[in-house]
Amino acid sequence: MASGLDPIEQFEIHPAFEKFGHFELFGYDVTFTNSALMMCVAVALISLFLFTGTSKKALVPGRLQSMAEISYEFVANMIRSTAGRDGLKFFPFIYALFMFILFANVLGLIPFFFTTTSHIIVTIALALMVFSTVVIVGLWKHGFKFLKLFVPSGVPIVILPFVVLLEVISFISRPLSHSIRLWANMLAGHIMLKLFAIFIIMLFGALSGAAKLGAIAPFFMVVVLTPLEILVAFLQAYVFAILTSVYINDALHPGH
């Protein structure tokens, strides 16, 4: 397939600045890639958004200040409802995750931009960071009592070993499910949008005269699916953040 018409091409990782080529340090490739560049762009935009939105601290907030305050209250309320007031200690961590994933998802919808969350190595790194935090907090706060998380109360002794085994497997598989959900949704959504965009180009180029109107159908699908993908970008950031809150609640209150 010609360059630019391959729906998978948009996920290729390459040096952000081609003319500088690849860099190696102690035998490892440390090239600054398009993925790293988009992460930096996302962090820079989040910082600019929060700095601009909170710098004036007006009594009657403007649009940016209102958006910053809404994002703060949205995440804070989510944590309170899932992990209680104790969970607010982890507000900076969860808020940072939510905003980074949201901005990374939305930036990926802009033509010629790169979607960092479409690579499972990125999503699983985020998920493992959450998993490590939960284990460390749980053991630090409760010691071996944290293992009560794997022993539900009220289970008959006969089936308790099987239930404990299932709980352990479920706990260990959390990073996998946590990361795959975000990665798969971003990957599938972007492939679908790219395919319809390719159909527009191919139909418009292959047909002649009034037949070019056949490209209207895939164009309509792109117009319809783009707002849906924006919604999915927000929902995936929300789901990742709320699952993080639930997992942290398990670390803070491991008893069933």
C-alpha cells in the first residue's frame, strides 16, 4: 500500500527529528522519538492549561479557570466516591494520570500527530506504575494484613482455596487489563478513522464526474466518528483514572 494510505503507518515510531538520526548511549538506543515528542507536548499543554487557568484566581472565573476548576473537582469527586477521603492523598497522582491520558488521546486525533496511548508499552508502563503504587502502599500501611484482600469474608472453607487463587490471579492480571483496555480502544478507533479517510481519497481519485460523490459516504462516517472518538478519548482517561482510584481503595482498605 502506498505511503500515507497504510492505516498502520500512523503507529510507527521513528526519530522525531530525522536529520539527527539515531543516538546510542552505552549500547542502548536513546533516540528522541515522535512518541517521546508527543508526550512532552502533552505535558507542556497540560502545564500551560493549568498555569494559565489558575494564575489569575478570579472570584468570577473565566473560561480557562472554570475548566481548570471543573477538572480538579471532577477528579476529586471521583476519588472521594471510590476511595473515600483517605484517597485524596493520591489526588496529584490520579489527576496527573487522567490529564496526561486525556491530552495524549485527544492530541492523537489531530492529523499528522502521534497517539502515544496507541502503543501498549506506554499503557502498560502507566498500569504497572499504578500496580506498584497499590502494592507498596498496601504493604506499607497494613503489612501482611494487606493479604486479606485475597481472602473474601463469608466464603465457605471448602471453596476458600479456589476463591483465593482466583483473587490472586485477578489481582496480578490487573495491569494487563488496565493497559489493554486503553491501548485497544485507541488503536482500533484510529485505524477505523484512517480507513474511512483512505476510502475518501481512493474513491475520489478512482472515480470520475458525478461518481466522485461516492466519496461522500466515507466522508460522512469520518465526520460522525470523530466526535465519537473524542468522547472515547475522554471515557478511556476516565476509566483508567477511576480504576486507579478503586485499586488504591483496595490498598487503603483491603478488608472485604
